[in-house]
Amino acid sequence: MPKSLLRFAYAAMIGSIASKVAESLLDASSKLPLIDPYAIYQALMSYWGSTLQDDAFLITAVGWLEAARLHTVVDATDGVDA
């Protein structure tokens, strides 16, 4: 199997795991009277969609060691007149 296809399969698997964890939290918290179960589910899925998903895809694409290496972020608008 080509590496790119294998990485895609890993990324899909990670997304599936995140979804299962969110659904499990939704089910477990539905029995707690003082907690809005959907709020917990939505918070996890929002975090997955905004941050964690990108991290997981980066790790599957370049490997743990490269993904964990610090990278300098440069503002693309530096030196550009507004």
C-alpha cells in the first residue's frame, strides 16, 4: 500500500476514534442531571475540528518526531503595506 494512502487511512481511523470518544461521552453524561450532555459532545467535536484534527493529520503525514519539532511561524503580512 502506498505511504500516502496508508497515512490517509490512519487519519480516517483517528477521526473515527475521536467521534467514538465523543459519542461515548455523550452517552455517559446523559445520565448526569447537572450536565448538558450535548455541550460536552459539542465541545470535544469543536476542539477536534478546530485543532486536534490538524495535529493528528500532521503526525500521520510526517511522523511524531517531525511533528513535535518546534517550527517558527512567520506572519505572511510582514512587510506588506495595508
